[in-house]
Amino acid sequence: MPTLAEVAKIAGVSIMTASRAVNNRPGVSERTRDEIMRIADEIGYVANRAAQKLSGGQTHLIGVIGQLYTGFTSELVLNIGSAARAVDYEMLVYSLPAENRSPPGNVVDLLNQVADGVIVILPYESDYLATLTRSHIPIVTIDQTKPDPFPAVIADNYAGARLAVQHLADLGHKRIGFITGNERLASARDRRRAYCDMRSQLNLDQGDDLISKGDFQQKGGYEAAKRLLALKRPPTAIFAANDVSAFGAMTAIRQAGLRVPEDMSLIGFDDIPLAAQLHPALTTIRQPLPQMARAAVNLLLAMIAGIDAPSQLITLPTQLIVRETAIKIGGRVG
Amino acid sequence: MPTLAEVAKIAGVSIMTASRAVNNRPGVSERTRDEIMRIADEIGYVANRAAQKLSGGQTHLIGVIGQLYTGFTSELVLNIGSAARAVDYEMLVYSLPAENRSPPGNVVDLLNQVADGVIVILPYESDYLATLTRSHIPIVTIDQTKPDPFPAVIADNYAGARLAVQHLADLGHKRIGFITGNERLASARDRRRAYCDMRSQLNLDQGDDLISKGDFQQKGGYEAAKRLLALKRPPTAIFAANDVSAFGAMTAIRQAGLRVPEDMSLIGFDDIPLAAQLHPALTTIRQPLPQMARAAVNLLLAMIAGIDAPSQLITLPTQLIVRETAIKIGGRVG
DNA sequence: TTGAAAGCGCTAACAC
DNA sequence: GTGTTAGCGCTTTCAA
């Protein structure tokens, strides 16, 4: 692997001059710079980020931490990657193991040792955040309601969930079941709150039995829906706290011999790619992933540049995506 | 961030002794070691991998390169993560941008600068491999037929695809359509070859029109299936080169007013998690992801340890998973 | 505009 | 069993 020293030697300049040239910094004459760049290119010089980082420099690398095995997070990560590349940064991803296993404290340290900053997609809260706070690297979180202690980006879960309930109500549904998410996450709590608020606001059927505990997972959604269907008076529509739960619910509904949407309307949240591809296609609330990714990257870059943006919370709007799983009560498709 | 020097100072030993203790190497008395470990723990010492790597040491970090946005690759990556953690390594992932963009040469360099070795999940071949060869770091590939120039792990695509065709034939299908994968990948070519071989071997209907070009993507599968359905004599069953294509095919079949499996049997390949969750659940060929991941990690560790395993190709068996989308020709479910 | 010196945190090699 | 020395590849600071 060619080093800066070799480039410098061939060019007949000092290492420092080569460094300046390669990093596009002032203090090198046009001619020298061109020559150095030519040589670097020729011998295939690539900066060693470990060394850069070690000597206090920047690596143009951002780290991302998240639970890769949820469809939503994967999508978000890909969007962050695009956003990063768009501003000439590369992205390295650390996938958190299953919930709560091994203190991820040194994971941030790990990334921190090679990256300029880290974006954390919070899988769960409190305990995790505490360990992060010790880290002395720029951090931006996604999916955290309070911008404390890090700047955060989040979709407007509350407004989005209201949209969902409103949509079902507009279709004539008065008895709407809700499948909760993993309530350790603020997003899950916000969506539930919106559901409850709308229910009373619109004079829909109340009752705790209409709220069924899920966990953002497929299986949780399946079981939650089963409980809803077993009610003396089952709902005519179900709002699942995320798309994945909605898929689980769909399976349960069908197993009960009912059809979606003719016998039971269904609406999800997130708009993961799969939602559109399902049959019938899932009506849902879209989170603005590309915008969220860009916002997070921008926040992070600002912090890296030293422009402190402490306690900033960026909330991005969600959007109702009407597809095929929610129709007029007692109605037929179309 | 506490450094080794601080640990050493507090413990009243040299940096080297602290290093030996922390890395669990011989040459330190039990007592000293315990004391050093205690202190390290207390002040929250975490080894700086950049420095470790720079000074020629090992980081206990493996890198993974792949296109994260395909469901199959994501699954594989998660399995690699588990396999790595099981042997006390951490994993960092680099997600390749869309096909062919930006020479990924320095991506390997990037990982190479912080990791002990890299597992590459080949998204496409040739051009990519060439740039990898320059790298002087242990590399293991997945999904590459020739173990050249790197050791490789691969599922037995040929045998698996034979299983699929055999299954359909056993169910009485004589006219079986095939949706190809992205044939830049060896796995796609192997599956196609198996389909063709079995077709003649079992005296099934031949004809190039039964082979429809796909690309391993949902949309490609959708369009390929459409062409198959538009044939004067459409097939009674379709074998899609992977699950994702099969999903696309299912949409096309339904849009044509046909039912799966009553009017059209369907079989996929990979057995991604979604396959089981679909409705009806997809009959498919399972790739042994956990085993593949373990094999790749083991190969890599062997190389890191200096036990060269050049030109080794590990082929793992695939398995038919019977679910609901393939039934007897003209038959009814059950 | 350029260069020399020092050091980031760590580990190999060699002393003792 | 322990310490010393040197150096990985780079960037900072300061000097020319």
C-alpha cells in the first residue's frame, strides 16, 4: 500500500507538502499540487484513515449504528448512505445485536475511533443513551423525542398517526382497533397517544380492549390482531403501529376467514418498500426517509465542523399513502 | 478517552505490561494482570483500534461488503455478524452503492485499514474482483463459483435448483416457466443451468419462451412473469430464480386474474424471512445462511491467523422448503 | 510556499 | 516477568 511518504519522495517534496496537496489545503503552488496529485493517482495512493484519525485529522467517514434486521432501519441506513455520499463522506455501519445484549458502549467507541461522527438509530431508549453520553464524538440520534443530550431527527409520529385514524374515520369506521408498537420507543408512544386522542376527539368507540399490545414485530402484530378479532365486538378496522405489525395482522385476519379490506380495513405506519408490493397493497403513513437521512447527515456535519447545534430537534412531516387495505365500512373494493 | 498509558501509569507498570495484560498475552504475572484489568475496567479503557491496526496489531474486527438493499444480503450480513460475535470479533459493514457506481477499490482499502479481514458478498463479478485482488488483506468471498483468487463460500445453487424443478415435476407439472436471475452472478447461471438440465432430463416441455429474463429484483420478476402469462401456451408452474422475483411474479399472476397456487404453482429460491410470512406462504429452496456465515468467518479467521487456505471453495447444501405456493397440477389446496 | 519536528495510541522486537 | 526502543502513516505546530 503506497503511503504519503512514497508519494512525497517521488514528487521530490516533503511529506507535509504532499499532505497539503492531497487534502486540498492551501499552501501549495498550483504546479506542485498538480504534480503530486498526478503521482498519487498513478501509484494508487489512498489515505490511511486509521493514521489520519490517530493524528487528529478527519476521515470523512461517518458511522451509523442501528438494528439492521428491521426493514425500516435498513431503509433508513441506505438513505443515510446516499446522503453521506452526496456530500463526499463514506458510511460504515454497525449492526446492533438483538435487544439489550452486550453493552453497546464500546461500539460507539469503535466507530468513534475511525469515524468523524456517528448517527444512532435508537432501537430502545434510556439505558442505551446513558452510555452514549460518555462519548466525546459528534452524535446525532434518529427516533428520539427529546433532543437531549444529542441533536435528533424524527418523523412527526403523532401527526402521522392522527392522519391514519382520521382516514379510517372518514371511511366510516367507528370501531377501530390499535396494535401498539414497542413502547420503550418514543415513536410507539406517540402513535398510541395520537390514536387515543383522535378516538375521543372524533367520538369513536373507546375501550381498552381495542388497544392490543404489539412490539413492532410481525409475530407481535399477528397475535395482537388475533386478540382483537376474538373480541365480543371486534373492530371493523385496525391501525397497526407499523407496517411490519400490519403484515402480521393481515395473516391473522385471513386465518380467521376474513378478507382485507372487505371484512376488515387495515392501515400501517412507515411505508417500507414491501408495503406497496403486498397484495393487497398496504395503506399506510409514510415517513420521509430521504429527508430524515439528509437532515441527520447535515446536523452531524455541522457538529463535526464545530458549529454546535446542541439540543436541536428536527421533526419532519409524515404523509398518508392511500392504497388498497382500507375501504369504506361494509363497502366493496374500489 | 483513557489510553493504555494512563492505565499503565495508575497501575505503576510500563505501557507494554499493560498492553500484554489487556490483550491477554503471556508474560505478565497473575497479580499484575488482575490489577491492570481492574484499573482498565474502572477508568473505562477501550483499546483504540486505529492505533492497534497502525502498529501492526489485530483489531478483532472484520469488515463486510455487500449490497445491503437486497433482502438476501441483509440476512446474510446479520448471520455473519452473529458468527463473528460468537468468536469474539466485531463486524463493520460497508454497503455498496447501486450497481457499478464508483470503483469500490478504496472501499476495501477503507475496511482494510481498520479490520483484520474482509468478507465480500459479490453483487456482480469480474470488474469488481479485479480491484480487490490488489488488496493485501485477507479476503473471503461469498457467492462466487471459482475460489479464485480468494477462498469462497457458496450454496449449492445447482443442486438446489434441481430440487425445485423436481418438486414441480413431482406435482405433475410438465410445463414449467423459469424466471432468470441477474446472470452476471454465477448463482443465477447455475440455477438456470439446473433448470435446463432437469427439463430435458425429466422430459418436460422445452422451449426458449419458457425462460423469461429477470434480474433478481421484484420488478424484473413481475415483468418476466407477465411475459410468461402472455404466452400462447402459458406454463402451469413458475420457478423464479429467487424469492424476490417470485414475489413480483405473484403480483403479475394475480393481476392476470389467476390464483396462486390453484391456477399457477410458484416456487422461489433463498428462503428469505418474508417467504414464510407471505400469503400464501412461498414454497422455496433454502440457502443455509447461518452455515454459510460461519464458514466464511472461519475461513477468514484461518487466513488472518496465517493458515493460508488458498483456492478453497466451500459449497453448502440447499434444501427444499415446501409451503403453499406449489400444488398438484389442476389440483386444489391441501 | 515549503519543511522539520513531535506526537497521536498502540504493538513488535529486543533487551534485562 | 518486565521495561525500552522504534515505528506504523498521518497531521499538527512552528520554523524557514
